[in-house]
Amino acid sequence: MKTIGLLGGMSWESTVSYYQVINRDVNRALGGHHSAKIALISLDFAEVEAFQHQGRWEDAAGLLADAAWRVQEAGADLIVLCTNTMHKVARDIEKAVDIPLLHIADATADALIADGVKRVGLLGTCFTMEQGFYKDRLEAYGIEVQVPEKAQRDQVHRIIYDELCHGEIEQSSRQVMLSIMEELKAGGAEAVILGCTEIALLVAQADTEIPLYDTTAIHARRAVELALG
């Protein structure tokens, strides 16, 4: 079994989900008392969040690249960056280490392609929904990506940072998310990507008939496949 390197804390709420999915899937595959071999570095999200909203992406890249190097030094065989938004600096991370970074958009694209989904709605932070680092990577696989209108993007962004990153689950916010998903479906989306690792804390497949792609679960399970393969 390979050691999975987790670069987490962005936020720690979703990093918990990664840890659970990875360990449960390893145990399901191997049985007995087996659990995953994991090297985890968890950052102080306040530092990362400040860099994000100040547009200081080079500083954020340096912070994450250093953390990735420490994950490698701890014995990791591959790196899983436990956040969608910070894949904006994925190339900087890759340059800092000698082990592979499992890109969350690649894992998600593979899942969509396997299911024959060609047009998908994307929910996430404003950075993820509006900038090209994520959408362009999906579209390179031949997947058409649509995002909500500006006012709705702002709503999703606020729910993520003001509520979900603090572990706050509000029914009113769930209804907002579901309403936005319905509009994406009306606009032609065949499915919706939960493109922020915290959104799955609020909305689950049981809440809607629209197919949901939980990037946290997809990413974590791909890591298990690589670790056990």
C-alpha cells in the first residue's frame, strides 16, 4: 500500500471528509483492521483565505508548495490537495515535489466521462466558478461547463466561507443551493459538480434528482485506487 499525502486544512471541515472516505474505502477493500497509510499536513486556513481574497496567489502558492514538500518528506507517495480552489496553484505544488499530485479536476472529469455527461453545472467558490484554472481543465476533456449568474455565484461563495467552513449547516442555505442547481438544470446541465469540498456537507444526492458529483468523494476514492493499485 502506498502512503497518501493529504494537504488539508482548507478548510479542516472538508479535510475530515477526505480522511473518512479514504480510510473507509481502504478498509472496505482490504478488510480486517486495515486503514490507510496517510501523511497529513493541515494548514491554518486563515492564512490561505487572506491570500485568496487579497489576490496574493504567489504567496499562497509558496505556502502550499512548502507544505507539499513537507508531506513528501513525511513519506508520501502521492499528494492529494484537499480543496478545489487551491488547485489554482497546482503547478507550483508540482514543481516543489518529486511525487505526483492527483488533480481534483482530472478525477472529476474521468467520473463525468465514465457516465457520459457532456454538459455540467459547476458550483464552488467564486474563484473556482469564475477563473479558468478549473473550468478550462474540465473543458479540455470535452466537457461543457456552465456556472450560475453573478448574484447566485456570490450567494454560493458566501455560504461556503461564512457558514460551511465553520461547520454551520443552514436549511435556508440548502434551499438556496438546490434552487441554483434547478436553474443550472433548466439551462441544460445534465449534472452538477459540487466543486467546493465543503458543499457536500450541505447538499447530498438524497436532496435532489439532479445527478451530483461530489469532488471530495471522487478525489479521495481515486487516491485509494492509486494507493492500492
